[in-house]
Amino acid sequence: MSSSTVSKKPKSDSDKKPRGHVVIDVERCKGCGFCAEFCPTGVLSMSKGFNLKGYHPPVVINSSKCSGCDLCGMYCPDFAIYGVKDTPKKA
Ligand code: SF4
Ligand code: SF4
């Protein structure tokens, strides 16, 4: 009698990765670009558009890569951006 056991590894690796999101206060931004330059996962780029002060603020181009590490917030001299870690959902 043969028995076969198929073990399926749950595809939940992506669920274990740290997740987060970034909050941008566009009108505080002075367009220095530090946030986009220092984000370790390339979440941000600089907008071609202007805010009311005439600066190019950052835009999110890769939201799924944001870990909420807040490096962008630590580099921003104008408190115009910060990262937030998302709370994992309970099953
Ligand atoms: S670091 Fe702050 S001020 Fe500089 S571009 Fe980013 S949000 Fe704007
Ligand atoms: S919180 Fe971290 S990963 Fe997210 S945009 Fe800011 S620097 Fe990048």
C-alpha cells in the first residue's frame, strides 16, 4: 500500500515581509529629493508637478516595496514625509 504525502508549503512568504506605507505632506515639501534618494527600496520618485511653493514633491511609484522603515522621514529636513509600519492582520 502506498501512501503519498504532498506537503504544500503555504505561500505566505510575502505576508511575512515587513509592510508599511508612506505619508507625504506635499505642501510642506521643499523638493530636496533626500527621501527618494535614500529610500532603500525605491518607493519614491520626484514628481514633475509642483506644489504651491513651486517645489517638486515626491510621489509613490512602488507602494508594495514600502516597509514603513521611516528612513525618508529621518532624512526629510521639513517633516514633510514619514513611513508607518502596518499592523499585521490577525487570522
Ligand atoms: S526629503 Fe522632505 S523636503 Fe525633501 S523632497 Fe522629500 S519630502 Fe520633500
Ligand atoms: S518608509 Fe522606508 S521604504 Fe517606505 S518610502 Fe520611506 S524610506 Fe522608503
